Amino acid sequence: MLDFEFADFNYVALFLSLTCATFILLILAITTWIKYAALPIFVLLMFFGLPLLQIAPEMLPSFYADWIYPWLPFRFMFEGLKEILFFSGELWNTAAVSLCWIAVVSILVLLLSIVKRSSYKENNSAEGMNDEGVEF
């Protein structure tokens, strides 16, 4: 597109696949943990965060550069893609490592939410039973 040639198309495709998988895991983990209250959080992050990522960090006002920009999970995608496309970076860069850690933490939160839900169901079913296991 526009006569731009990728240094290595496979690097870009694998990095964007890692990014998509990480964000899906992140949204799924937070949504399973706090239910539908997570959806407005991600809508606000995308609405207010994505335009900030298109600006160079040096041009951001100090409030956004210090308090908002470091907390945006989408910045890892922009930083990694910028490194691969413009600085001839490798696939395994600092942004990819950060995305892998976000994915691992998201998987752990998903597993913990499953354990929390199953222990909650066990406690509720045990309270409704007497000593013989018969519901009263």
C-alpha cells in the first residue's frame, strides 16, 4: 500500500497476532472478573487513549505523558510495530515481552476467576444442605 514495503511481512503478522491475542485475553479476563462494568472502562480507554497514541510522546502535555500514557495497554502495540517497521527491529522486542507478560497475567486472572466462581458455587450448595447431604 502506497509503495511501502515491509522489511519482513511475517514479523509484522506475528507481532500483530500476538497483540490481538493479548488484547482479547486482557478484555476477557477483566470482563470475567468484574462482569459488565469492564466494558465502559475499555470503551473509555479506546476513545481517549488511541488518539493519544498517534501523537509522539514528546508532544503530549505533561499530565497525559506522566499519568495516562504509561497506563495504556495499546501503547505496546504502537511501540513494537514502530520498532519493527521503522527501526528494523526484531520480532522479540521489549514491547513483545510486555505483551507476553500481559497475556500471562490475563490467563492467570481468567483461571482465578474460574476458581473463585467454582468455590462460590460450592459454598452456596453446601449451605443449602444438612449433614446427610439432603436439601431442606
